[in-house]
Amino acid sequence: MKRQIIEIDEKKCNGCGLCIPGCPEGALQILDGKARLVSDLFCDGLGACLGECPEGAITTIEREAEPYDEAIVMENIIKAGPETIKAHLKHMKDHGETEYFEQAVAILMKKGLPIPKVDEDVCPSGGCPGTAANSIQREATLAPSQRIDMKSELRQWPVQLHLFNANAPYLENADLLIAADCVPFAYANFHERFVKGKIVINLCPKLDKDIDKYVEKLADIFKNKNIKSITIVRMEVPCCGGTEWIVQKAMEKAGKLIMPRVNVVSIKGEII
């Protein structure tokens, strides 16, 4: 695939190594007295290393390159220790790479590692904004006599992914809704807007165990059933980004590409 990636001019590079700390992903090393891009897989193409080069030897170009892989990068990041993890998360946050940032957070949580505090919008070490106590002020609603009872739009049971039968006949030619646990409580119109006409799969990327089994089960569904569409609905907190990561890894494992429609709900119950 063609994407942005760094290029190093060997004639200009003096091997000073100032670019190395600017690349927490580990894409750069000093080899034979020169800075080298050791793997396309590790380079996100954001160019954090550019401003560290006193010789102007590093630029970004668009060329054929292997896709950047956050899961592979995180394996190296974690080995390097907490400060490198923090630098990597800050790097992603500063460049607005929300998807990669949330993948990284999900991987750390899966491994039971603390999330370093990058800024006020990021999970602090050992905690998460999703666990903070909040009182939500609501305006007065209709009196009971004025309310209209809404009907459930659920078309199948069970919904929790651990209990799901990957060979269920209703999955054939299905429009899938993959929803994080908290969404139905936060979003009042959940059934009418999201459940209607869809097969529902429910999970929590933060608290559920055996996330690898979730990936395996979804991969079986994607591989063996004709899935027409995928809608993801998750909460705004960073850990809930793991919902997208699970779906992405399952598609990679199944060798399928179904572009999901992603909806994010705030803790106040609004679509972001």
C-alpha cells in the first residue's frame, strides 16, 4: 500500500542519533554510523523525528510500504518500559491519531498494565475517566401518563459474545451491531437507532476476560458467514476503543475486510 513514511538521506546523516529518542516506536536505529529505518511496520509516518535532525537528513515521502501495525509496535514499546509507553501515547495523542492511541490503550489494558497519564484527557495510571463518579443533570421528562411505551427491536438471543453461537443461522447475510456494554444505558434511543434490523453482539473490552477468544469467535463469524455490514457503537472513554481493536483483529484473522460504521456515545448519552 502507498502511505506516508520517513526517508533518510545518508549523505546528510552524520549518525548523531538525536532522532532516536523522537521515535518511541523503535523504527530508527544507528547502524554503520547512520540512522536507518529498520522496519516499515514500526514507522507511523507522522515524522516526530524530523525536528530532531540538525542536518535535515530526514523527510517524509509517500511510497509503497508495509502497513503500520500498532500491535507489533506495542510489543516493542512495552519491553522498553513505562517512559517509552508514555512517549508513544503522547506521540499518538499530539498527532490526533485517535484510532492508534485507543488500540495502544486497549493492548495495555489487556495485559493488565497501567495507562500513563499523558494529559487530562487520557487514562491516568491505574485509572480511567470511565470509572470517575459523575452526576448528570437532566431536565424533567414527561409524566408517566404522557409516555409512549417503546417496543424492543431485539431479534435474537443471546447477545453477549461469550455466549454467542458463531454458527447460528441468523448470522447468514446479517447486518451486525457490535455494542459496548454501557451504550444501551447511556443512549436512550438505542433500540430504534441501532438495534432495529440488526443482529446484536455485546461486549466490554475493559472488563471482559479472554479477549483473544472474542477475536477468535468474531473471526469465525466473519470467515464463515456472509456479513453484509458491521456497525460498532462504543462509549467515548479511551478503554472502550478496544471494541474497534477487537473487530479489526478479528477481520485480519479471518482475511476479510468489512468497513464498519463506528458510532461514539458520550457519557451524557449524546452521539459524538
